[in-house]
Amino acid sequence: HMDPPANIESVAASLWQVGTNQNLLHPDVAPSARLLQKIVINWLAEFFSCDGGHFTSGSTVSNLTAIWAAREVKKIKRVVASKNSHNSVKKAADILGLEFVAVNDISADCSTLDLSDACLVLTAGTTSSGEIEPLERFGSAWVHCDAAWNGPMRLSRKHGMRLDGIEDCDSVVFSCHKWLFQPKGCGVVLWKNSEKAEEKIAYGAGYLATPTVGVGGSQPATVVPLLCTLLAWGQDGVAERIDRGVENARNLARLVSSDSRFELWTGNGGRGEEGV
């Protein structure tokens, strides 16, 4: 699959994380880890023109969280996505009691639909082929980008422009255990307006000093392995590995195309450069 082995920095940091077993649910028992989480989220958010977000266990939970926020903030009634969207998108719609509409072609079909009551889910890196769908709003009430696979491409100065348009999305998710080389499960959900989104999905209780935001409750310090990776590699180191992955995919595509025994399949109009 598209999940690489975890890098040595994150493996070492994960041992420390598991050993301390901090719970970020409570500020008084994990003040430093919560601060580190905020720092890393804010750094990542800037690449997507977002202003905040939080960690999750992966993009299935992140997609559910984002579509939940869309329902609460914009009162959407439908979720519209391509037939190539991840099954977690339909799953989220079913859980939230929303109609799910699958279209064949984002550009052609959404241009003719009234999406004023819909959350439009655009996929940046389809599961089967890595296709990046057109990142446009199409008049939707809320536009969400499932960038589980290709989201970190935004850190690449060479390929980041492939995700142009993602800066206009109301929410963006990606999996750090994919192209940021982290142990599972580590995902993020980012918001264009985090205050507006998170106030609608926050729940307090008598035993909590601060409300919990999103689906999860107790939360490990998954930020620590990611922070160690970013400190060791820097943006340039992450980008170098992403650029190498794209070049490897291109080389594989050329090999497949040159061999008559195989047919290159890249999904619904995909370019075959992010994945094959």
C-alpha cells in the first residue's frame, strides 16, 4: 500500500511516547505535549492557508470530523464526492445521517449541480491511483479536501503547486503515517476557520478542565514522533523524500508503458505521476 515504514527518528520518539503514556485530554498532565501539538499543527496549517486543527488517529476519523463540522456550521444536507473517493467519506455521511451523492466526474458533474446545501469532498490522491481531483469550490456550502495521501506534497517546493486550490478549502485532512513517514495512526484535520469549526464539535464535562474537540477523547502524544522527524529532516528533508517518491512513480509508469504485457491504469483521468 502507500504507507512507508516509519523513520528511525519517529520510532525512537515513539518508544519515549509509549513509555511516558501521556494523555493530552488533560492540560495539567501534559502541558508540554499540548503546546508541542499546537506548534506543529500551526506550522502545518500555514501550507494550506488554514489557521488551526488537531491530531486524529487517521484520515477516516479526520473525514468524519470535518464533515461533522460542515453539518453543524453550514447545516449541510448532502455529501457530494466522486466515485473514486475513499469509503470513509460515505461512511461519515451515513453516520451523520446525510445523503451521499457519488458523481462520475468532479468537473463535469459538479458544474451542473446545485451544491448550496452540500459538503463537496475533493480527493487529493485517490486510493487506487493517486489522482488529484480539481480543487475548486463549485458553489458548495462547504468544501472539504481529503488529502490523506498527497497532503504532505504541499511541503515540496517542486510539487506543492499540484495542490493549488486547496487553500480555498474549509477543511483539509491528511495522514502523517503516509507521506510524513510516521507510525500509525497519526492524522490531522485542519480548518480554514478553526474557532468556528471547533466550537461546534467541542464537548465539556465536569471532569474536564477544557472541552474535548472532535470525535476522540483520550489522546496520546503522537505529535512527539512527528516533531522529532521534522526537527531531524526539516522541510527540505521531507520535500526531498516526497520528490523522490514522485520520480519513482514516474519511472514505474514509464516502465509499465514501455512493456506491451502491461497496461498503465491511472484512474479517472489521473496523470500517473503521484501513484500508479
